[in-house]
Amino acid sequence: MELQQIENHWKNWAKEFKTDLRATTKSGTAKELEINALVQAISQYKPSNNDFSILEVGCGNGHNCFALQHAFTDANITGIDFIKEMVEHAQELNVHFKTKIPFYQGNILELAQQKLLKAQYDFVFTVRCVINLNSDDLQHQGIEQLITKVRSGGYLVMIENQMQTHEKQNHLRELTGLKSRDAADFNHFMDETSLLTKAKSLGLKHEKSYNFSSLHDILLYTLVPMINGGKVDYEHPLVQAAADLINAGGEELMDSFGDFGQNKLFIFKKS
């Protein structure tokens, strides 16, 4: 898709689903895993006094920010998103969650020029944001901009879909006679090798990676379709059970089920 088409897609979802989680994902269990992964990652590196700042780039209607505010009550959290309607719905949810998180409209490719944001943050994170940039070159530009908002010694945390793990996932499907799944038209899955090379060239230290969604995705995209006429069922109880197990296990189970989850977490430290 062209960038304008991708923008239109998210505008349409924002208008249709408003403050609902469905505005940013089809899978509630995947969102549970993403939030758990963020909490686990930030908990490992946050200052001991809990007084720190977090910026989400590509915040959608704010559900990640609200979950993190609940987990880290003293953290100063900010969200920014390219889609005006998403930002408006995030602002509405502040009333529902009784929070005062600032949400702004802005472009990941122009973060350094965003005057409403702080100069830098302890943590900057993305969740399926960079994959909406439709080429490797644009994605690398986005990463360069993300880094401008990370303080020296701070962390860039990225949860982004990877091409390599998606291919492994499709290999499992093919072994069972299922057809490969294509990425959504509005997504350009990242090349993990290219991501790590780019991060290193920018002076980022790769601290850890977690394929936290592997067991969940094996069930959702392979095992359940095997017994369900080939259909993906986002509400299947086994998929929920997989998410519950991983979330209950904390860091112990964050990377324990192979490399088959298309959604992967990376932690980088800015020198």
C-alpha cells in the first residue's frame, strides 16, 4: 500500500471502532501479551524510584499507555499518533480511566520537530507502528527519529512484526497442509537482520529480544486452524489459555516457545 492508503486505513478503523481496542488490533489476546511484554521489559530497566518518563510513538487510541499507567503509577507517560481521530479517542478514554495522559498528533518521521513533546524520555516504545512505514528505508528513518527522543542511557523498546518469524510461522502451516498467510496490505513486516544492523550503526546496544507471542501464534495460526476447517479463531479458548499461561509466567516464559511469533520485542539502550 501507498502511505496515503495506509493512513486512510487507520482513519477508517478509528472512525469505526472509536475507543474500542478493536481500533488497533483484531486480537485481544495478542494485546494482552503485548502489554505484558512491555511491563516485563520496562520493569527490568526502570529507575528504582519509579519516577521516569515514557513516550509511545504510534499510540493509537491509547490502550497501551493506560495499561502502563496502571502498572507504573508514578511514571510520566505521553502518547503520540499520526491519526487525528485516534488521538481524539485516546483523549476521551482519559475520562474513562481517570487519567491525565497527554496525547498528541504527530508523525514518527518528524519527531525531532514535535514541539509539544519533551526533549527526551527514559523510555520510547512502539507497538506495531514502524511496520506501517512501507519500505525498509522509511523504517530506518523512523528508527533514527525514535532515537532522538531517547535520553542518553535510556531505552528504545520496539514490538514489531518480523519477516523472518512470519516465514517460520508459515512453514508450520505448510507442514500441516494449510496455506501461507500474507501480511496485511497496510503492513510492511521488518527484516530483523536489517533492524539489528541499523540499530548498531546508530549507537544502540541490543540488550534483549523476546519472541513472547510464539506459543500464542502457533495455536492461533496453525493448531486451531488444523481442527477448525482452516479458519483462524481469535476467540478460541485455547488461544486465550496460551496467553494466560505466558502472562502468568512473567519473564520466565517470555521467550520459551521457539521463534514462531510474528510479533517480537526488542530492547535497545542508547549509549
